[in-house]
Amino acid sequence: MARARVRGLTAEWVENLFGFALVPDLVVYLDIDIEHLVPRVLSSTTGFDYWESGQDYLPSPDVYANFVEHQTRLLAEFRRLAAEHAFTTVDARRPVSEVFKDLCEAIEPVVQSMATFGSDVTESAEVASMRPSLPGT
């Protein structure tokens, strides 16, 4: 949604497009600022990517300037979405090990709740009668 919005699509159009989607149990937003993002991208094996630099819609031939502009817009849109939809936000400016710890703490309760999902559900006689019987049973 954020990528579509920064490329000029209206919020209403994007929300209508994705309106069919199920509401997830959890959305975690890794919040970072441009000052911390640029060194991480430059230290990766891919560097500045065409799409992640907004080269498809930004007019400047300067890939770095486009990257900063596009990512600044994306970060603002993700922050707006995080506030609007109550995402769990993790400060991604910190060392990876600390971010990982926070991610585990955010995700674990959701995973734990899945372990008991359906454990208190009993099959009705009607549903049981519709189950095909196996040969010899």
C-alpha cells in the first residue's frame, strides 16, 4: 500500500484494491530513519535497487538523491499506516540482535495463541456424520 501511495495512487483507490485482504493477527513495522537506512543498504550486496530508489517515477538521474527522496516518502507513509492501523513498531535503528529480540517478543504471543487455536472446538454430530468413513471401519 505504501509503495502505491508514494507513486501517486490515492488512498481511497489503494484501500479499495486491498479491501478484500484478511486482517492479520500482527503487523510489525521496522521503523528506521534515512540516516541509518542508507549505510545498511550500501553495505548490502545489492546497493541501491531501481525500484527501491524510485527510479521508475522520480525525474532525477541521481540514483542516490532518488533513493533518499523515495525512501523518505515511504518511511512517512509507513509511519502513517502504522499509526492508523496500530502496527507494532520496532525501532530498527538499533543493532540487529536487539531488533531481533524485540521481533521475537512481539511475535511469540501470536504464535503461542495459534498453538491453542481450535483446541476447545468440538465437532458437532452433524459435521461428524458428513465425514466419509474409511473402508473397513
